[in-house]
Amino acid sequence: MSLKIDTFTSSMMSNNVVILHDDETRRAIIMDPSFEPEQVLTFINNNSLSVEMILCTHGHFDHFAGLAYLLTKLHPKPKIGLHESDLALWRAGGGAVHFRIPIAVPEDPDIFLTANQTIHLGDGKIQIRHTPGHSPGSVVFYMESLHTAVVGDLIFHQGVGRTDLPGGSFEVLKNSIITQIFSLPPQTVLIPGHGPFTTVESEMQLNPYFQK
């Protein structure tokens, strides 16, 4: 298996940024490019990677804060992927105005991600799972071969994403977690949008939002 995953944490909001790359072809996909994109660019350049796509789990600003910068540095320009249900949120700056954080709003996505879509990178596959609740267009990126899922702000280590922002729904979020996360193999590692990694098994057993 030549597919590898590396993560970076940006300081402002402790966002987890993911780089999925194939060591044989040197192709890569960036997921949720947040603040401090320079560290991501340094990794890309030091490892001679070619970024084919930049995928966002949802349209909140802290999950694409570094995108505009990266698009000026990466050549050829990678395709941008987002679920269409978060397009209006994306175009409005991802809610940054509510936090009084200036943000460079990037161009519209090139690709609209859909439920059960499969994206290929080398000999690996990324399955798109639509998981609304935190935002209407939230998605999860599941890599079965790596026993890993990048889950955005859907679920955290013993926590869940907030649902008080426009487009959020606690009941919808809980259903997304039960049907799209708890249906994954128990050993699957979950990389949330913020904070420490966890596993499906741990969250099923210890997450207080799902204990009777």
C-alpha cells in the first residue's frame, strides 16, 4: 500500500488539515486547508507532491481559510471539491463575519461532492459520505484501506459538532453519526476537524451524546 496520510494542526482554531498522498505516483489530495497553509505547502514541496484535488468537509471558513493562498502557489491548479448544499455558505464567506475574522473567499468549487461518490488516488479510494447536521452539505471522507475517516465537524473525541449555526440540526446530526459513522468498522480512526483523533468504537462506547 503506497497511500499515506499526514496531518497538520493550525494554531488559531486547532484545525486538523489532512494530506493524503501516494508515494509511488507523488499525487496528493489536501483536505480542509485551514489557517497557516505555509506548513502544508512546505510539506508538498519537500516531498515533491502534485496536488490534484482540495476537498472540504463543509463550507465553514476555518475549513478553507488557507485555500486562496494555496491556489496561488500550486501549479497546475488543483480541482476544488465541496457538497453543493454548502455552496451558499461558501460564497458568503463560511460564516467568518459572525466571528469577525477576515477571510479570503476562494472561487467556486470545480466539483460538487455527492453521497457514495468514490474518488481515486493511486491504488486507494476515498468514499464520500453525506453527513448533514453541522451544516447541510457536511461530508465525511472514508479511506477503507487506511482504516481512517476524515469527519470534519460532525463528531469529535467524546463530543459532536455544534448545531446552533445556520443550517444546523441536532437531530439530523445524530442521525448522520449513527448511520454514517457508527456503521463503519469499530477500529476505524476518526480524524475530526478539531482536536484529538478517536475511533468509532471509542465514540460508540464513551461519547456522552449516545449513552442511554
